[in-house]
Amino acid sequence: MQITLHLNGATHDLDLDPRTTLLDALRHHLGMTGTKKGCDHGQCGACTVLMGGRRINACLTLACMAQDAQITTIEGLGSPERLSPLQQQFLDHDGFQCGYCTPGQICSATAMLEEMEAGWPSHASENLDGPFELSHAEIAERMSGNLCRCAAYANIVAAIQQAAGTTDHREDAA
Amino acid sequence: MTRHLRVDGPTHDDRLDHMAQGILGQPLNRLEGPLKVTGWAAYAAEARPANMVYGVLVQATVPAGKVLEIGDAPGALAVIQDKRMVRYAAQGMDQKGPTSGPDQIEYMGQAIALVVAESFEAARHAAQNIAVRYKVSSVPVEPEAVTPELPPKKQSAAGDVDKAMREAAVTLDQVWHTPSQMSAAMEPHAAIAEWDGDQVTIRAALQMLSSNRKQMADALGIKEQNLRLLSPYVGGGFGSKLGINAEAVSAAIAAKELGRPVMVAMTRQQVFDLAHRRSETRQRIRLACDADGRLTGIGHEVLVSNLPSSEFTEPVAQATPFTYQAAHRQVVHAVARIHRGCAGSVRAPGEAVGVTVFECAMDELAEAAGIDPVELRLRNIPDVEPTTDRPFSSHKLAEALREGARLFGWSNRKPTGQQVEGEWMIGMGMAAAVRVNMLVESRARVTLTQDGQAVVETDMTDIGTGTYTILGQLAAEMLGLPIEQVEVRLGDTNFPPASGSGGSFGAASSGNSVYLACEEIRGQIAKAMDCDEADLTLQDGMARAGNVARLLSDLIDGQISGEGHLQPGKTEKSHRQATWGSHWAEVAVNRWTGEVRVRRMMGVFACGRVLNEKTARSQCLGGMTFGIGIALTEAMEHDSRDGHAVSRDLAEYHIPTHADVPPLEVHFLPERDAYVGPLQAKGLGELGICGAGAAVLNAIHNACGVRVRHLPATPDKIVAGLKD
Ligand code: FES
Ligand code: FES
């Protein structure tokens, strides 16, 4: 079937098997392999991308469901020469080891900080309306959909805390 | 030219401490980091050669028997059944391919065929719907249901532990169980194979390319020279990618047959079925001590399992012979031959579960003897390896215990069950950390160009361990260059063969080979300077000796290159080599639900020279978090009827996530180990896991008085032990 994806500010017309997930459309058909496949079942968060600004699991989303939506992947957040504030902090705090969960962690954290600013509470929040403290417990709770077997967790939380101090979380986001 | 070193003796001069560049050990950011945080680093399944097609593995749905017939696969290009396809993964450092012949089924879930189609969706659909006829045989799948083997080499005894137990003032005799565990690296195994005539290139997720190349050539029946393996980035290993596995072998076979590049990626569930599991263990520990807590007897009787045709057995009691002193000792190592998925190395094979359980036993003994757990350990540290009288290459356990107790605030620990905050019971626990250390043969090439650029090439891998960065730092230090002027190329069998990443030996082994290659280059520079290599100072692109200073670029005509070749030698035998440390944990246990929250955790580690403080710390964080998983959440359950893995994805097999892991603290003890090569560095990728879980379990006991000996300590088990 014919699908149009709006991805990182560009438009792609694709002819896809209707069973194709957004994740496989990115990885197999567009060669955008920054978004990772860790489980294909919504269990690990490695495939996290932003759809309409919200974090979703690309493996649980059929490509056809993304028709007309604005999708941002890790490649849309920054580049090796121009890192987003979160990418820079992940680098400085060693918020990764093998790097495989990392794009998902960074996409997730990007949206997570916006959710906090928008006043969305979490299980760990002290109140329901915000503002929320950027505590370890608050960040860890909100990031728990992103597994990291290398277990860079302590460093990831530190990176997010540091990056949250800077206002613009996305560099080139669509 | 190649500089070769067999580590036959000690290196006492701390040469690397006196180099001029001052870059080694520094907490530099990872060299490849910008590629990883932007998604540009390309892992195994992340290339798209023209004309590529997709393969999906078909798995056996019976525990044992024979495949009689495989049906059609509508919509597929081919169903590949080839007698060269492997039944399970090769073990680390195997020199040959693993057992092949997929139509003989040894365990449920074994790969029996590959379905290839133009699209991944079509291949998956066909593989899931293919009809297979089997001749089913009945086989044992429960370790306790068979009479185990007792491999003679794995048993040891001195004195009489029974007698020690009878005569001791204080004794302990308990049995622990740990379940099968999975490495569960975040990148599922994947491969892309492409042929050009007789030559095949396989891009794959592998930890040890030089031995993987031998395994793969043997499995495919081709010459090693005709095979190139590429693993520039590996999304975690933890043992699961030590040996070649079904996806890469079948991708190569299919690609040849179809004349097109083939990608095969395992599903997460297939990783659980096909990657090696850590064997479940049953461990009986007997300890005897006098009234002062001095051990007189140590018994460690272990039962593990594996397939009848696989040689690997989890070396659970590997550290038991040398960790503590006692006159009477016994290690029994039994292996049940059963038909669960193949067992193999998972991060810190042996100590990860062996030291963890042993350190729980020490905690119980301390309680029984009425001695502080730290003190009990301090009283039993041997001067030399007890079973052999060999000296230790270095020994920092006592310091790690004392320093850890001070840093953690151990003196604030309350008696069992005495610290309560509302519905939470708080406790502290500790454990010793110990892991055997080794070196493995490794080679590297370093090239220095006239414009002051150094290139390091070796088929070593970086599986998240920091190899790119530490090898770059080493070359920069040795050659007097800023880190920006060093490029490190890894993960390609066209480069000199390295140790690979495994058993915590990667950094020291490959690091020493780069050190040697740089020494060779320094020798050539010294010649051009007409001085002794030892008198040469290289810094910021300048060479200095005495009062002569020259630009490196003036000394080099074109480029110079050197190879380094490291081999382990006599110190392997002459000295007991190990890394040491201590683990500390504070937990809160909910008195109603039995939920355990780890509140803080700390590790103190001694691993010789630290090559990069930042990446080294991350390695330890990773290990400690594995320990939390072992203690609290990780269990791969097997169906008692057919042995298949029941918890075979990340929703059922619970690795720790963000909310499970508190802020963790890591401290390194300064150390130079003279017996492990000129780098004086030991491994630390695994030390962090060895005993970490015991600190958590011992803290649970201190909090609420419950001892969980069937790991993991899930809330149901804790609630069952709580007094109302
Ligand atoms: S790959 Fe989508 S959540 Fe794991
Ligand atoms: S960095 Fe390896 S899984 Fe997170």
C-alpha cells in the first residue's frame, strides 16, 4: 500500500506491505537505522520515536498508522557534529555503553522532559499538577519503559538532570 | 615489525605512569560516542546491500527427536535446510564450529530451517506457518531427574570437611538454588551475509572475531581466508555473542544458495531460546569455623546442567578454592545432562552465581558466629592461594573491605529488623567481590603517519566496554599525541587477530598488544633520534631526548607502523591472578507486600591500572545492576514437561529497569598488578557482578530477617518468610 511518512521534516512516499511496522519501514525501507529493534513487542523502548511530539514504540505502530503524522527519530534530534543538549549530556555522562538502547533513551527523554513541563504527573510525583522536581525517583519512574542491559541508568538520569537545565531540548526537531 | 611479549615475569617499572601525554586513565568521553547518541553507529543488521532478502529462523516445537518433513512456505523464495546449519551456538574461543545437523533436535526451540523471502513480513509469515513433521523422542529436561556426571577434573578435596563440620564451634550447611539466567543484550543477534565468488563477508553481532572466523569457516566448510567478519559495533554481549550462532551460519548458507545478500535477525524470543543460558544451579555450602570465626572447613557442592553434547559447564565454584583460608576443603561439581537450551557463558560465568551464593553463606555464618560480616571475611583472607601455595599477583580484598565499610557507613548498620520507617524495614548488607583474571593472545597494528595521525587496527570488538576509547588513549599516551589525532579501527577480520571481548580479558589483552605495537614504533623513532627508546619522550607531536627536540613529522618518512603481539606466559601459572572488591547495599523491604527497593549501592574495586575512569566506572555500574537482577528479578523458567524457556522475552524475564536501580557509587583502589603484562591492568567487566547480588540479599536479611535461598528474592518468597 502507498504510505506517506513525514519524517524529520522530510516527506517520503513508500509502497509497503500493510503488515510493515513503522520501525521496519524506518530500518528496512528508508535505511534509517538509528531507531533500534530490541524486542519488536513493546517491551524494551529501543524503538522509541516521537509521533506528533509524543514518544511511541515504533514496533507497536504500523507504518500505515503514521500516515500524515509528524515523526521525529534520533536522526532528527541532532547529528554527530551538532548534538542536541540531551545527546551532549549522554556523551559527557557516559549515559550508554554499547549504545543500542541509546537512541530510544534519548528520544524518550526528549519527550519525557516536555511531558513534565506540560504538567503530566507520574507514579513518583509528589502532586498531580506540577511543577515536578527533577529528582532521581521522578526521572527513573518516567524512563522505566526504556531498558538498558548495559545498565547506564545512573548515568542516564544524571545526563537528563543536566540537560533539563537547558531550555531547548531539540535541536532540529521537525 | 612485530614486537612480541610472552608474559613470563613481572613488570615492576610503572612506565605508563611516567609518560608525558597524561591521557591514559583520564575520564575521556567515548571516541565513538557521538555516533552512538545520534543513531549513526551501524550495528549488525544495519546495512542494506543491493538485492538483499530477509530470512527468518524456523524453530523446533518438540524437545527432542528428528525432523521428518518440512512443508511448503507460500510467499517465500526458499526454505533452507542444510546439514551445515548449527544446533546451538559455539562456546567462547572454540576453534571449530558447533554441532551441526539441524534435523536432529536436541532442545525445544532449536533452529531447524530458514525461510527466506523478499520482505521481512513475508518471511516471518511463512516461517510461523510452516508445517513440520517430527519423530519425537522423550528426554529428561529436569536437572534433578537424572544421575549427574562428575567430571574428574572439576572435583577437588583436601582434608576432611565432614570431620571439620563435626568438630567446629560454629557451622553452616544450607542449599541455594539459582534459576537459568540470560545475558539479554539489547541488540538481538543478527547477521547479513554477502558472497562475491568464493568470498563471503558476514556482518554480525559477535564478541570474538578471530575465533568466530575459525568457527564459521569450519561450519561452512570454507577456507578462513575466504571469510571476512565485520562487527564494528555490537549492541551488548555479556557472553551471548562469544560464539557463532544459527542466524549467521544460516544467513551465509542462504546467501550462497540464492546468490543474493541475506539478513537474518533473531526475534527477542529466539534470542532466549538460542543464545546460551547461564545454567540453573543448586549449591550446597558447608562452612565450619572456630569460635573466633576462623574457617576450618569449606564445602561447595554444585549441580549445573547442559545438553549431553555440549562440553561447557558453569564453573560455579571457580573462586571458592582461593577466596578464603581453611584446612579442610571440598569442591564437588556435578553436571546433569538434560535437554534444555544450551548452557554457556553469561557475564562472569562461575562467580556471578557462585560468589553470590557463597557470600550469602558467609553472611549466615557471621550471624551464627556472632561476628560482624566484614570482620569474618577479614579473618579468613589467605596469604597465598590455599590449595596450591602460589602467591597472589596482587591482593586487595582486605583494603576493599575496610575502605568500603568506611565509605558506606557500615558502622551505622542496625541489628536485624531494628530499623523501621513506616511500612518499610531497612537493612544493610555487604559481600566480597572476586573474579579470576586472565590474558589471551592478542595482536594489533599501529601506524603513524607523517602528519602525526596514528591509526590503531585490530579485530578486537567494542561491545560497550570502551575498547575504542582505551586503545585510542593508550596509543595517544605512548606516541605523545592528542586523542583527536588517533583513530581506532575495530571489528574487522582484515585487521590483526585480537583476544576478542570476553571473560574480562579484552581490555588488558588487546591493550597490551597496542602497547607493544607503540613500543615498536617508539623504537623506530628512537633510532631516528639516535637515542635509547627508554630516553625518548613523545609529547604533542614532538620527540625529545636529552637536549634534542624534533617534530615527529620530521622524523617520519611517509609512515611507520608496528605490530604488537601479546601472549600469556608463565605468570599465568606462577601466580594466582584475580580482581578483588567489595559490594555494599542498603534496601527497604515492605512489611506488607514484601517488595524490595534497593536504596543505595556501592562497590569498591581493585583491577590494576584503570585505563579510563569514566568507561571503567560504567562497566562496574553495569555489573552491579546485573547483581540487582540476580538478587531480585531475573529468572528464566523452564517448562517441566518439555524444558522450553517459558519466560522468553523482556516482559517475562525481568532485567532491572530505571526505577529498580538507585544511584550507584563506584570506587577504585589504586593498584598496579606486575604479573599481568606491562599495562599492569586487569579485567573489570565482570567483577562488578560477582557478589553484588549477595550484598542485596544480605541487606534483605538485615532489614527483615528473611533468608531467600531460592533466587530471585521476589515478593512472594519474602512475604512467606515474614513473621506477622
Ligand atoms: S523494539 Fe519496540 S519496544 Fe522493544
Ligand atoms: S547502552 Fe547497551 S543497552 Fe543501553
